[in-house]
Amino acid sequence: MPVKNYSIGKNPYTFLLASRGCPFNCSFCGKPLVPYRRRTLKSIENEVDQIAGMGIRAVDFEDDMLNLDIAFFRGYA
């Protein structure tokens, strides 16, 4: 699908995942237990560069564990 079909207002938009799963096993959580895997900063940077190259300026980090590791999270900034 063309990038223009995905937008927030007039801005082309996409989402990005930096990790999958969760390292916890909370009894109240409705999400399926999936082993926690985190991408490298380089992998994330490469994807952001690709996204920017497509003219997309709005990125939604759909990641429940984005700030699980504060030192790693600060590497995003």
C-alpha cells in the first residue's frame, strides 16, 4: 500500500517495535506468554532511517517494554 494511505492528519505515519514479549509472568495479564526479545539499537536505527527515507515523519513506538531497561531506553534518545 502507498505510504499516503497511512497517516495521522496530513503526516505519513507508521509504527515500530523495539522488542517483543515480556520477561514477567503476571497472573493478571491477558497477553499470551511470549519470550522477551529486544532488538539492537543499530537495528532500530536502521529501520528509523528506512522509514525517514520513505518520507514518514510520525513514528509510534508500539512497545509495552520500551522503557524496561532505562539505560537501553536512553540509547534511543
